Amino acid sequence: MSQKKSATKKADPKKNTTSLSAKAIKKHDIRQFSSQVVDGVERAPSRSMLRAVGFNDADFKKPQIGIASTWSMVTPCNMHIDKLADDAAAGANAAKGKAVIFNTITISDGISMGTEGMKYSLVSREVIADSIETVAACEGFDALVAIGGCDKNMPGCMMGLARLNRPSVFVYGGTIMPGCHNNKSTDIVSVFEAVGSHAQNNISTEELIQIEKTAIPGPGSCGGMYTANTMASAIEAMGMSLPGSSAQAAISADKTKDCVEAGKAAVNLLKANIRPKDIMTRKSFENAITMIIALGGSTNAVLHLLAMASSIGVKLKLDDFTRIGKKVPVLADLRPSGKAMMSDLIEVGGIQPLMKMLLDAGMLHGDCLTVTGKTLKQNLANVKPYPESQNIVHALADPIKKDSHLVILKGNLAPEGSVAKISGKEGLHFKGTARIFASEETALQKILDGTVKKGDVIVVRYEGPIGGPGMREMLSPTSAIMGKGMGKDVAFLTDGRFSGGSHGFVVGHVTPEAAVGGPIGLLKNGDEITIDAAKREINVNISKAEMKKRRKAWKAPKAKYKRGVLAKYAKLVSSASLGAVTDLAE
């Protein structure tokens, strides 16, 4: 089985399919920011510089549309985004704007996972937001299109757009097509889990290498309902992407058209003076939460939505996920807990029919404004249902899980909350004894060599936003657990994070984190820990007196980094329960 190929013809940038009605166009200064940079005799030096990068006389009278590209050869998720940025620029120019492409960074979770480098992953979200804000504010862009591919790109882009509050559209770079091994679809998580299977002697070294060689066939973000596809779906449900943007292959005619139309849409939003604050409302965040639950999405979405809400000034809390999660079922049978890939979901219609299903059931706010200039309800009016033959998205009457798989747990181990991913396949209750490790690397080694046994609650601590610093994802050890067939027998607890590809009995984002004296830092080997998803509780079986005694004896660890990015991050970052942001409002 090879990677599926799709047409690559360019969409016509002159054909505008995202225009707003004349009534939507408001009279206002559409060059509010660029005029400060290029208008007047005194701005001749600025114009001179811009002429060198392609501006002509007419361009100085057009609104400038910044195209934030996350292109990089660091990862397959982003390796094609340079071409998508060109497409978005063509759309903006066709709509009589003047596009200016600029770059921001990306890192690769998949490559850095399980290493010290992974500490920079969540930090990159803040760097992306900072850089988009910095370039756009400095250069005087009037509107923006941001194109993201890998996990942190999407919330990073959205946070930057939110801070600026200038007419903006987000574009998802698109999903990868699946690899294939033994006539079964594979992806990056297949490789991680194969490492565990190899340790269990279930597959040979030769087979492991074959899976490694075939799992990633080309450009695009990881192929299950992992963090990238989760966040892309959440952003579309929020109304900040054009309809269909989240469910398109990276290399496809649909994605090319999506980018061209996004460039046009940015100009139309500018004319209508529709800004992120008009779209990113509390109701739209509730829509995003509803979608990630229905899709069985990543735990990282909790962290990122909290951060995005903070950036736009919407008060979102962990308790909101619990409230909405009680009413919304898991409907999509997608990896990692399910069987289907994002490419399979695209083939049956993407997420639009699911959104229409949820809207008709009263689970989405249809009156939310979107980047089309229309409401969500208007965007979904003509969406057809899924084909009857598909078996990926279940009916509301036949859910995979009747309520959310994202369970916010509180108790004496997590007074401020923690985030569990409980699909129900592992059960809803786990009681075991703490087996504490000083690092993710040590935990992985002890899982692979058989030290970790049935009934263990693996505890990896001092991996929070401050303690890591950076809040590493624990895909390597959780995949090793699954690969060894221990998903129902072992629980995993950390103040760090999990990849969207992690599944099993996993609890992350434990707050307060160990580095600030949180209870997870007071645990001892052999402590009895109870995880009860039904009651939404996580507790250690020790008395208040014992907890007080341990807290009195606890000493704060020395900072691991004295200089550089991680040191700065550790000084600025908020608790994970607040989104782990570095610009938390006072």
C-alpha cells in the first residue's frame, strides 16, 4: 500500500468564493497599520526598503496581509508549507491586498520525543506566538493568514493572532497520508509502539526497521486524531478556519484551494472589520471543546485551549471541560484509541457532517460568527450527512463513550486538577502502587526491561512547566506500555504532558506540579494511588497528617537551567491548570 496521491492543480486565485455581502462591508480604515509604515514623504526610507522586496507604487495603497508561514525542513509536518504560503499570498493579492510572507519556527515532537530536547516543545508555542506578534506589529500588517502544521504551531499561531486582534484566518497545513505495513495503515505512533513490541519479543529487529521505513510516506501532520488534527478541528469549530480546512490532506487540490481562499478571506474580513475577538468568544471555545470530545481528541487540547482563551481574554477553566464533557459523547473511532486514520475520516466527509449532527442536537452554538463572515449555522446549512456505509463516526444514539474521554481529575494528589485520557477501553477505575522515576528516560528503560509490573502506577515528576522546564510529552513510555500489552494493567501519572498519540490509563498536567511543592512531589514508592474516572478523583491513600509531614520535609529543587530559553521560560510560565502561558494577565 503506498501513499495516496491527489491532484495538485492550483486553485484559481481570481475566483473569489469567500466574498462577504455588501451589507457586511463597513466603512473604516483598512490600512490602519500599514499606512503608518508607508504613507507620507517621511516614510520614503520604508518604501525604499519595500521596493527591494517587490513592492511597486500601486502596492503602497493596498492593505498589507501578513502570511505567517511555519515552513521548515525540520519535520514532514511542515515541509510543504512554503508552497501553501505562496497560495495564500496569491489569494490575498487577487483580492487587492498586498501579501507579505514571513516565517516563524517549528520543532518536531516526533523527533525530539523522549530526549532532553523535548523540553523545548511547549516553549516553541510561546516563541511562535511571540514571533507572529512581533513581526506583524513591527511591520504594520493590516490582516493576517497563519499556516501551521505540527502540534504547537496551531495554538502558537492562534495566540499570536489573538494578541494582535487584527482580521485573521488560520490555515491547517493538512494531514499526512498513512504508511503501510502488512496491509495495515501505520503512522508515527505505530513506530513508537513497535519499540515496545520489540522489547516484548513480539516482533523482530528487521520488522521494527521495516515499520520505521514505511510509517511516514510524505508531507503532513501525524495521521491520527493526535494533537495536530485535534487542534485543527478545534480551530475550525471555533470559526477561525474556513469550512473544511481541518480535514484535508497536506498534498491535495483541496488544501491548495483552502490556502487561496484564506488569503481572500483575510482581505474580506479586513473590509468587514471582523476581528478575532468577534469570533473567539466564550461560545466558540465551548464549540471547540465539544468537537474535541466528539472526535476523541488529544489531552493537549485542554492546555492549548486554556492558553488561547487567555490570549484573547476569554475566561476558560478546567471545570468548563468537565461541564461540557458530561453532555457530549465520544463519537469518532479514530486513532490512537480507535481504528481509523484522519485520511479515512476525510474520505467519508471530514468533520463537517459531525458538526452538523452536533448542531442539530443542540450541542453547538450555531450563532457564532466565523471567518466566512457567516455564522456556524449558516456555514453548515447545506452539509450532507455521512454516507450510511461509513463506520468511523457513530450516531448519537450509539456513542463510543457516553461522555467525555478527557476527564479532569481532582483530589489530594491534584488539588488544582489534572487531565486524564480515559477512553473506557481501559476501564474507569485503577488502584495501584506508586513506582517513582526521576526522569522519563529512566521510566522508559524500566518499562522495556520488565521492571514495571502489573498494578504499578508509574510516576514521572518534576516534568511540569517550571520543573522540566517545558512539560515534556511522554509518548515513548506510554507507547512502550501499549506495545508490551500492558495498557490495562499499568497507570501513568505525571506533571508533564502526553502526546496526542498516547493512550491507556494516563493522567497528566497534575497541578500543582512537583517543582512548586505539589503533592505529586511528596509521593513515595509503594504509596497506594486510586484513579476514579467516574467520580473524577485522584487520590493517594495517606493521611492529612502524613501529607503535612512530607510537605514540611520537602525542599525545592535547584533550577536546572541558569541561562537561555528554558531558564526564561521557567521564570515566566504559569501553571498548567491556567494553560502554561508566559504572558498571564495580572
